[in-house]
Amino acid sequence: MNESEQIRELLKNAKTIAVVGLSDNPARTSYGVSAYMQSQGYRIIPVNPTITESVGEKAYPTLSDVPDKIDIVNVFRRPEFVPEVVEEAIRLKLRAIWMQEGVIHEGAARKARKAGILVVMDRCILKEHGRNFP
């Protein structure tokens, strides 16, 4: 299965997206992308220690604090913060990490893939959803 097919399958089967770095500011890209994905039927779980909620959902300080099953970890953090997100995703045995456009960390991506995690890097989940499910 090529990357486009993997992305389509992932988006088709996922229900819950934990968004690391989600802002509670509607002017931020992370908020707009998450609100769109929420409007498409996905449950959004904000993961950000500096907010209490976003897009109408309770926020959690870390992935480990999220009590629910996570299908995709969507990362809206600068590349230098990606390795710690990947470490936590590996510990939690999560199946997919999505790094938004401009978020590139080859070493962390390699480590995640080696642990059996599907990695999508430097792509916008909103654009990919729109392309696959017009």
C-alpha cells in the first residue's frame, strides 16, 4: 500500500484525533484544522498543558493523560518537540502520528516507523481529508 492509500485508509477508519499543541485561539491554524476535522465527524482531543479546553473539548496536558483510545496523534508543535511526542506515542502503543505541514523530524519519524507506527509527515490533515473525501 502506497502512502496515499495509507492516508486514505487511516482517515477512513480513525474516529479520535489527539491534537498535540492545539490552541484555544480560533485564529490559529491548529484550531481551524481541528474544527474542520471535528465537523467531519472526528472526535478531537486537545493535548496542551497551557489550556483547559479547545473546540468544545476538555484539554489534557499530555498524551498519557488522555483516558480514551487515540487513533491519530496530530502534531502542531515545532520539529524540536516531535521526539518527545514520538516517545510518548511509542510508550502508549499508538498506531499513527501525523505531523502537520512544516513539521519535519526524520529521526523521530524513523524511530516511530521502527516501532510500527504509521507516520505522515509535512502534510496537512485537513487538505488530505478534503482530497480523499471531497
